Amino acid sequence: MLEFLTVIGLVVLLVVTLVTTTAWLALRRIRRSRLVATARTVIAVGAPLVATGRPAANRNPAAALRVLRLTRAQGSLRRCVAEAARTGAYLGDVPSMLPRLQAETDRIRTGLSRLPSVAGPAGRELLTAADRHVATLRDLTDAVAATMTLPAAETTLRQDAEEAAHGLRLYAAAYAELTNAPTASPARGSVA
């Protein structure tokens, strides 16, 4: 009888372990799914937008407009950086700056969604900060978009720079020959 109870206990323990492991793996997979990540983004972006849709008595149209501009500019920058990364364009420090820019955007959007009116100095200051941040995001987006055209032009630029350096070396060698003065430093590459 003791052996029977031991076998039943082990089977129950095995079943509980399998069910727990399966549930844990399923929850982990669900939390990492694209749908959950998209839902988190929608909630993070949508909350300030919903706050701007308050009843007309409490609505601040200037702040709502800034929230929409901030959201649009941040999304445009994120899409442009992703496209540039896919094409292999040089992005410098921009990818590492994205979380800080997103945090600043969220901070300003939260402040704007809580802003009762723009009549006070704090309201005007927040609107000005929002405008400056939108301008920063647009400038950065334009710069990233401009770098997406550079990889094709990079070889031409490199060739032009090499030709210009070669021309300067030839000029220095010709000048030294005409004046019979030795050159100050030997040329990097061959002059001929």
C-alpha cells in the first residue's frame, strides 16, 4: 500500500509540475508577444490623447494640439530611425537618445494633459517647451532622413577626398621641385 501511495504522489507531483511549467511558459510567451507590446504602446500614447478629449468646459485646445503634434513627431522620428537602421545608414547617438526623447515627450504630454488653462506663466512655459521639443524632434527626424541618402554617396565622397588629398600632395611636390626646397614631411602615398 505504501508503494501505491508513493507512486500516486509522484504522478500527482509530475502532473502539477507539468501544468505549472506549461502555464509559466504560456504566460511568458504572451507577455513577450507583439500584441501585448502594441497594446502597451497604445495605452502609453493613448492615455494623454484621451485626457485631451475631456468635456468642453475643461478642454484646453492649445494643449490638445501640442499633445497631438508631440505624438506625431515622436512617432515620425521612431519610424524614420527604424527605416534608417534597416537600410544600414549611420545614425550616431540617435538610437541611444530615443528613450530620453520619449521620456521628455511623455513628461510634456502628461503636463499638457493636466493643464487647466494656458493663461498662467506655467501654462505658457509648458506650451513653449512643447513647441521647442516638437522642433527638436522634427530637426532630428530630418537629419536621420538625410543620412539615409548618404551610404550611396559615401563612395563618391571618399573618392573625392582621396583625389583632393592626392592633388595637394602633387602640388606640394611640384612646389618643392620648383623652389628646390625639400618638403617638410614625406608624402603618405607615392606621388607618382
